[in-house]
Amino acid sequence: MKKSALPTILLLSLCSTVSFAQDPGDSCTNLIVTRGASATGSVNICYTCDAPFASQLMLIEAADHEPGSIADLADSRGNVSVAQIPHTFAVLASNGIGHINEYQLSIGETTFGGRSGLSNENGLHYADLMTLALQRSRTAREAIETIGQLANEYGYRSPGESISIGDKNEAWLLEIIGTGHDRTGAVWVAVRIPDGHVSCHANQSRIGEFPLNDPENCLYSRDVISFAREMGFSSDEDGPFNFSNAYDPASERKKKTCAMRVWSILRRAAPSLDLSPDYARGVENARRYPLSVRPDAGLDTRAVFGLLRDHYEGTDFDMTTGENAGAFGSPNQRRSERGISTPITSFSIVTQSRSHLPDPVGGVLWYSPDDTYFSCYAPFYCGIDRVPEAYARADREKFSWDSAWWTINFVANFADLHYDRMKTDIQAEQSAIEEGFIGIQSAVETTAVHMLESDPDIACRYLTEYSISCGETVLKRWHQLAERLISRYIR
């Protein structure tokens, strides 16, 4: 792509017009798909990271460590030094936030905030906990135990978090919150999502009542109830203990900006349930949405991508029509609703963890820089030893056509000049590329499995080169798409 295609000032203005408009308190959406709900036999952890930074994909390599060494943390402001373990696993991550490890364990998060006064200035940030768990765990249950142990030993300094955790066989939702400035540790509960179900969360605690004597399906810190009673967040008179009511009471604002996204994912996964938007719109006595539902049909990879691309199209809250829309039907100008797709997204992921394939092949990170609606997912296998340079390169202060994030960000923002017309062009290219990747996935994986049987190093090289080529394909075709949009629609 020629750098002279548009003046630099115009480029920067287009690419940053809407980037900071979203309230950071309404950041991130997660979708969990269990193996029995998947048409591909996958456990999917899906995470839109809605944050004001440019995404940088990275590989944290597996490593052996000397006794007495200290873990390298993504966020070192917590004034803690975490003792390193003898061996850590390889992790694909963005900006220090771990996504999937070499054993197909994957993770995502959304911040629910919760009761004020429970965070601590010292201790581990949730991003540290997520990455450390991936470096030290092989299964979702191990990751939950690791997060709980680390938070208790070193402290927890983030607000309330909902954390999606999936492995090859099962998926869990963990919710955690601190215990205040004068205490080290955190209280938490983790619930296994029933096989055959999907679940989601979006900046609002989702775990209500939970079983106290069912370790197969529920794990929790020993003081999760007693601490709430001590603090006056809950009492025996309230009936069975409810985590979300105690630690994250729902406000009308949270319902509209957070529960709306949960409603929209669940209603599209299971239309037969005819879920009402009443709870999200603050209707009195409306029931909260279930933690999980059984989808009407098994979800393939295309369907999962689609659930993350949403402005409430086709509903009374459609951000692309009527009073909710901006010029040319843009959902990014008036912001009367908080959609799942948003310009503030730094990156999004859809992981695949599959028990019927060996780990280097079964684990896939489908990665998409910027807004889910106008971006493109490319597959990166958890058995690779490098990531594409264009996906690792992104400087928020300096535009570059060599950066996947900047290139995709430019196209998404440029589309606001004539959204209703450019949308067709962008989605056609998006669909063609993703369909191409999905279409040859089985052949690529069959080849890789055969290679693994004879020479794991050659298999690693094959998966690495293939994954890098996918990223380079997206970058090249998005350059071409940008040129077509500029020449066709520039005023």
C-alpha cells in the first residue's frame, strides 16, 4: 500500500475519531461455548478486549527457570515479586494478556467492578493472574486453583472480574473481587458451564446462587460468603447466598450497557427461548438472564464469529437505523446503545480447544485486531514458535501500513464516511477471507497431525509458516480493500 494514498493528518484523524468515545467502564464482552454446544467439537473462549491501546500479538515462550528466580509480570505496578516455578508453558498473548497456552487452555475476561473499596493498591492485576495461570496450568480447574492461590498469597489489586476459562473438555466462569485495602487476598466463585450450553458476560457479575457441595461443578474461596456477611453485603435473611447481589448489585445503567449485550448474544444463540429485553431495559420485576442456555443448533466457527458482530440489528435497539443511527446508518456516532461491536475494541479472540486433536494442532487462536464488525479473524495455532510481524507491531502514536492493527483500524473508521455503502464491500472481503481459512482448516490440520507423528519440529515449522501466511494474507487484502474504498468513496 502506498503511504501517499491519503495525507497523514487525515489518516490519523480517521483512525482516532471514535477510539476513546466509549466509557472504559463498559469494556469487554465474553462468550463461552462448551464442547457439546459446538458444531466443531470445540470449547470456545471468545473475548473482545475493549481498551484504548493498539493490539500487539506476542508469543511468550515456554522456559525453564533457575531456583529463586522471579516471574516477569505484564503489569509490575502491584509492588509484588512472584516466585517463579521451574518450568512455564508457552502462551499466545496480546499486550501481556494471555489467551491460550500450548495445552489448549484458554482464557478471557470482563471487568464488573463491583462494590467500592474492595480493591487493593498492592498485589496482582487480573492480567497477571490470567497469564500466570496459562503459564502454570494445563486444565481449567488447575487455572482456577492457580488464580485463587496466587491472589491469596500475593494479593489482588483489580476491581471485580469475570474470567472465562476453557480447556479441551470443559469451560468455567470464575468471578473474583478483592477484600479491601487492609487485607491480602480475594474472594471468588467458579461455576462450570454445563456441556451443551453457551454462556456470556459483559461487565456485570453473572453468578448468582451456586451449589456449596458440588465440587465437580462449583469451586469457591472458603470466605466468599462469610466475608460478604461480615461486610454487610448479604445476610441470612436474604435467603440462599447470591454472589452477584452481594458483590455487584445491578444498577439501571449496568443493565442497559451490560445486560443488553448478554441478552443479544443469548437471544441469537437460542431464538426459540424468545428472551425478553425487559431486564436490560430496567422493567420492574423482570427476571435476570440465565447464566447459560442451550443453543438452538450447534455453533460452528462462522456462527461464533457472528455472535461477536452485533449492533442489535433487526431489533428495536438497532444502532444502524432510525434515531439510534448516525449519518449513513453508522452505529458509531450517536452511541445511544452500547453494542457488542464497538470502535474501542483493541482486539478480539475466538479460541478453539479440541480433545480429538493433539495439542499443537487442536488449539487455535482466531485473532482479530480492532472492531469485530469490520475486522477479519486469522488462525494462529498454539503449536507455533513465531507470530506475524504485522500483528506484533502497533504504535498508537504512529500510523503504519505495516501494522495489522492500524490497517484494520483505518478501514473501520474510514467506513464511517459512507457506512451503509462501504459495509457491503468490507463484509464481502471479510467473509471471503474467513471462509477461505475455515474451508482449508481440516486439510491443514490433517497434514500437521501426520507431520507430528514423524517429526514434531517439522510440524511446528509447518503450523508456524501457515499461521504467519494467514496473517500476511489478511494484511495484504486489507491494504487492497483500503485502496478500493478510498478510490470508490473518497469525497
